[in-house]
Amino acid sequence: MPTYIYAITGADHPMPLEGLHGVGDPPSELRTVRTGRLAAVVGDAPAGLRAKRRDVMAHQNVLEALMAGGATLPMRFGLVGPGDDEVTAALEREADAYEERLAELDGQVEYNLKAGREEDDLLREIMTESDEIRQLNERVRAQGSHDDRIALGELVAREVTARGQREAEDVAQRLADAATRSSHAEPAPQQFLNLSFLVPRAETEGFVAAVQKEADRRGDAYTFTLTGPLPPYSFV
């Protein structure tokens, strides 16, 4: 039967699994697969598993219990291996890499920051600062050609993308000293930033304060959404 994988830990890591259950309906029992150096918390993988709230919470509860006892490599929801033997082989084969990553993540949590900017505010700035776009816009408003309208749209789109990239780089740089590492992901439409930060658990208050300071500095036209602390999925 396929094996559902929750997390990887050191072989001597506490396993406070009593009272917890795995994903599936009925919930699967949790067990450990061990080698001399590592352990994985696993269970039977149910057929047709989907990200229902019940199962996502079961997965999350296992991770939180393990992380309370020390460094843990959290697997994303839905990770399935062929079987326990294959999981054991992977732990043995990648032992050095897993132990290095466990050492790196020890005492760390993840925060995800998404940021966007009001479109009207951004367009006003572009029109004010770009002579080329402002002049072309005036020509379009004065009965410009179809080609002028296309050219204007392309110029504005390029400028929106370029400014978003610059702002994302600026935010990342300003927050870099408050975190151990960061990891970029593709932002959603209407956002310019989707950035995960690895933060020492003991320094989370300082990191949250740094994000708030950056949001205040940019003003009401910006929306900052901070989620965390989370298991460090983006850094496994």
C-alpha cells in the first residue's frame, strides 16, 4: 500500500503522536519508519485523497507536535511514496542532505508575505514619472489610432511589471536582516510580492514588527498580508 509521508526528523527526535491521527476517512494510524540516523512519520495513504479541511488539519497537527520537539522537515500535504521500504531507502540514500537541512531549520519557522498596490495609485505614479507614457496617453485621449492604444497598453504593462519587480526587490532587501533566508514564489494577479521568510522562532516578534514598519512606510495604497508562523515548507 502507498505510504503517506508527514515529516522527517532525526532518529532520536521525540515522537509525541499519542492522541493524533492521520489523514483519511476513517483516519489512518500514524507510525514511524527509522534508519540509524533518521526517522519519518508516515501512515497509509488513502485512495482519492483531496485537501479537505479535516485532512489538512490532521496533517498540520502532526507537524506542530513534531516541531515542538525540535528540528523537523515538514512534507507538503499529499506527499505519497510507493511504500515503507522505499521511504527507508530514501532516508538512507539522502541521509547527509536531510541531516544538513535539519540542522539549518532547527529553531526556525516560516512566514509568508504577500503585498499588492492599488492600481490607480500605481498608474498615477507612472503617468507622472514617464513622459513617453503621458504623451502617448494624451494622444490616445485626443482620438489616437488603434495602434496608439495598443502601444500605450504595452508600455503601461511593461512599466507595471518593472515597478513591481523593483518594489519586490526593495521589500526583500529591507527585511533581509530580520530573517535567516527568504524564498520567492510567483505573486498572484494584483500583487507584486509573494515571499517566504525563514525566521528564528525566538525572533518572530522582531520580524513581525519589521514587516509592520515596512507596511506603514509605504502607506495606505499598499496591502501587506503576513501569514505565520508556519512549518518551513518553502525551505525543505
